[in-house]
Amino acid sequence: NDGYYYAPVGPWEIDWREHYEEFFAKRDGDGDAGSLKIRFADVGCGFGGMLVRLAEVFPEKLMLGMEIRDKVSEYVRERCAALRKDHPGKYWNISCVRANAMKNLPQYFEKGQLEKLFFLFPDPHFKAANHRRRIVTTTLLAEYAYVLAEGGILYTITDVEELGKWMSDHMSAHPMFERVPEAELTKDPVVPLLYTGTEEGQKVERNSGSTFLNVFRRVANPNH
Ligand code: SAM
């Protein structure tokens, strides 16, 4: 039902230079190919509010939004272009692609490439028959474990209590993930942005609604 859209065969097929031109140009020839890899992915990034905030806090990390709605992903790329124009030298580390993350994630990232993966206010799919469409499922968690580096962090937040419990239960039960303790979360500069940086989070704050935060770490491979 997404119609036709481009998806790469594998990450090698994509020329990221087009997305992050100035970031690449600045680092050309410095021998640090690792700095030219995408490290953060915001799945279902919507209008890109979180990417914009993250770009300011982590200017040396490349980040990608993945958004299934074509027009919305185009809007995010235009938003990046406008920010770059207004703030020379800044915002060259964020971009967005149209992608169905449930299908295409391993086509965009290599094994162990990502340090942070975000699922912020994902669609709740309330009906039991649609639960399989939820972005956190046991099957998909295996893919997230694949693209995340050991020690990488998966951030989830929702204003739907039942979905929060669903995500918490699935991540807790998965052998490749462990909960990040509260004490660590209070020190993580990303956590406050989950509320203020996302368009959905701002809506919830305006209505003084509740949110359910669940943050998990990708554990080391067994036998390592
Ligand atoms: N994360 C943003 C925020 O917090 O403001 C947007 C949240 S919005 C409720 C959920 C977004 O996920 C929508 O923009 C939707 O188009 C997108 N989405 C839903 N399923 C997706 C999928 N399989 N792959 C990529 N994006 C998806």
C-alpha cells in the first residue's frame, strides 16, 4: 500500500555525499571514514523536529530521518536546506529519506553501524489485528539489534500507555536488549529532547499529557 518508491539493494548503493555535501567536503581526505557513516536514525521522524535539535547537540554525528510519507520526507529535506542557508556551516549532518523502516532498515545500514535509534511517538495501531504493524515487535527487534552497535541505544517514547507497555514488554523479553537504568537516563542529554524536540512531544506537553519512556541498550553479542 506504499506504492512504488526507491529502496537501495544495500547501504553501499547510496551516495550519502548528496545528502550531507558540506559535511563530507570538510572531512575529505582526513582518513576518518567512520565519521562519514550515519550513526543516528530517527524512524518515523515526521517533520524532523528531533533531528534539528540533535544536529545542534551532536554536530559531528551524521543522522538520518526515515519517514514513510513521501511529502513529509521531502518537507524534512527542504527544512534542512533552509536551515543550512540561514545558518552557514550548520545542519549539514541531518537529512531524511522516504522509507518504510519496517521493510527497508537493513538496506540502509550496515551491521553495527548505528549508535542511536529513535522511535518517537510511533503510530499506536490500537486494534489487536493491527498489532503486527507496530514498529517494535520481536521480529523487528532482531533487525534493530543487527544495525545497532554493541552498547547502542534504542529510545522509545509514546503517549499511549498500552503501547508503552507493549514496547517495554517486547524489548525486556528480547535477549539482545537491556533496559538503561534511570540514573543513566537523567544524565543523558538526549532524554529532555524527546519531550521538547519532537512535534508530538510538544503537543503532549501543551496538553499536560502523560508520556511513557522506555530506553534500551543493545547488549554485546553472546560468546564475545
Ligand atoms: N516522531 C515524530 C514526532 O515525535 O513528532 C512523528 C510521530 S508520528 C505520530 C509517526 C510518524 O511515523 C508519521 O510521520 C508516520 O508517517 C511515520 N511512520 C509510520 N510508519 C512508518 C514506517 N514503517 N517507516 C517510516 N515511517 C513511518
